[in-house]
Amino acid sequence: MISDRRKWVVLCVLIISLIAVVLDNTVLNVALKTISEPTAGLGATQSQLEWAINFYTLVFAGLLFTFGVIGDRVGRKRMLIIGMALFGLSSLICSYAQTPADLIWARAAMGLGGAAVMPQTLSIITTVFDPRERPRAIGIWASAVGVAIAIGPVKGGVLLDHFWWGSVFLINVPLTAVGVTAIALLVPESKSPSPGRIDYLGVLLSVAGLVLLVYGIIKGGDAASWLERGVIGPIAAGLAVLTVFCVHEARTEHPSLDVRLFRDPRLSSAAAAIGLNFFAMAGVYFFMSFYLQNVRGYSPMHAGLLTTPVAIGQLIAANKSASLVRRLGAKAVAAGGLAVVTGALIGYHSLTLTTPVAALECIFFLQGSGMGIVMPTATESVMSVVPRERGGAGSAITNTSRQVAVALGVAVLGSVLAQAYRT
């Protein structure tokens, strides 16, 4: 056991690692308009922009469980250092990409690094903190996720107003260097006493199924009709492959995603709540990037600053979630948070060319508050169901739910946006 003081130092180090990974997608969102420009950016089309986001999230989601198992086997600290180093190197390559294709493939490499980092952070928390302290630690961890997502556009906007588009990725390099140094010096090593085997077939099926499904959805946004063979075919094939994946995972001895855990209604409903939150958030951020800059004419920095109420709402609500759970129960708190997010989504539907900025800020704050209520509650529900020695699996469930939801949110709502443009 480590001292109480060192536990919280370790948590701070893990949050630094987490912020480096989580900031990335929302930073990219505010840079979409610039990257799409032929002179200032790469001249990327909307579908290429969607792939720049989704290749990261698909690789991330598809390999989370595998890296959770690898961390349990070879050491979580070691895997955390490797993942951070790969993430920093890939960020450097992204910042100097010459074509949209270069950016997309470098983003896939970043997803590989992120997948190695994310499950280790939560599984280290479950081994460092005892069950009494764990809800508070996970609450802080979940708050850091939400705040990092929300402040990403601000950071990206400031950089874009002063530097070229690649600076939004280059800033990750010193952050990951600091993270690697702090991990090496301060984080204790831990392993699972009975790690599972790597499920190579499961990994292949999950990535193939998700890529086919997302490809079909994005293709639907580009095509004149959703009933074309080139749209229906990939979507049907993706769903078929994912069905085979679920059957395989239910039967194999060492699954990459143990679908049998979802028989527990607490875990399945908590994972669904996480997924719904991030489906909504990813779609809103993708849409708001175009609304604030293309429609309302704000600069990238101004557009980023306008999203800060999301972070403020999450920070305030996340700090209150544990006390709300003690008083009302996890089920009521999570349901209430989802209802608040739903209210915010209805508010976005009312936006026009002349909507007052104050009204938009209230909607942002409402969505952030709803997410801040749900995320710590749902994350703790998942981790309390999964045995402590399988912390990597529990972490991967929460993060897979989030990343798959982000990919689908961008694909689905990006395609709806493309169809609306065409109309």
C-alpha cells in the first residue's frame, strides 16, 4: 500500500496523462473549418474531416480492451509510458501532415497511443485507492475527462488565432513529455494476478465491424440517397460483423469485450448512459464548430471561448454527483442527468441566425451540468460491478462506450448535416 498523500499525487499524474489524450478530439473540432480551407489548411472535404475524427475514435475503441489486458499482463505503468510516447510522436506527425490522407492515418496512430493510455489510468486508480476512497477518486477522474473535453476548443481557438492549424497537435508533444516523466517517477507498477489472453479475432472483428458501419453512415451523408447499394451494403455488413463479434465474445474463454458482463443491469445501463452522453456531445461539438464559425462568423478563439460553459457545468455538477447519489441513489441521479442533457439538445434545435449568445451559453451550461451528473455516477457503477482484479476490463467498458458513441455521433450527425447542406 502507498501513503495517502502519494495516492493523490498519483491521481494528479494520471489526470495529466488523461488530459493529453482527451483534449485531442475537441481541439480538432474547432480546427475543422481551418483544415477544410485550401490555403490555410489542407482543403479537406467534410467526409475527410469526419474520418480524421473517426479513425482516431475507431482505433481507440477497437483496441481499448486489448490494451487493458496487455496492461494487466505486462504492467500498467509500463503500458501507460509506451502509450503516452506513441501519442506524442503521432501528434508531432499530425501537426506536419501535408494532405488529408496524411492527417487521417496519423490520427489513427494517435488512436493507438490513446487506447494504450486510457484503460491504464482507471485501472491504476482501482488498485491504488480502496473501495471507500474510490468513488471520490473516480469522480475527480471523470470531472477531468469532462473538463478536458470542454476546454479543448478554447485551447484550439487560441492556438489557431496565433499559429497554423498544426499547432493544435504540436502542443501535445511537451504535455506528453511531462506526463511520461511524471509517470516514470511517481506511479507504482501493478499487474493482474491472472491476466487473460489477447483475443486477436475479437479485436479484428470489432474494428472491421465498426469501420464498415461508420463508413456506410458517412457515405450516406455524401450520397444523394440512403437507399443506394454503396450505403446500405457497408452498414449491413458492419452490423453482421458486429453480430458475429458478440457471438464470438460470448463463447471465447478470453474475450476482448466480455459481453457476459452486460447481463448485470447496473453495468449495461451505466454503459448506455455514458454512450448516450458522448453520442450527444460529439454530434453537438461537430455541428457547433460550423455553426459558430461559418454561420455566426466568430473566430476560432471566440468560438472556443463560447463553449466554456460546458466545462463549468461539468465541473460544478461532477463535484455534487457523489452527494446526490448518497441522497437519491445512482439510478435517479443518472436518469435526472440524462433528462437535463435531453433538455439541452432540445434547446440546440431552436438556434437561428440571430439567437442571443446568452441563450446559447445557457444551453451549453445545461448540457455540461447533465454530463457532470451522469459521468461520475455511471463510471463508478461500472467499476463497482467489475471485480477489482479486472480493473482494465471495467475501464475499457466505460471508454469503449464513450469512443464508439463519439464515432457514431460524428458519423450520424455529420451525415445529417451533409444532407441538410445538400437540401
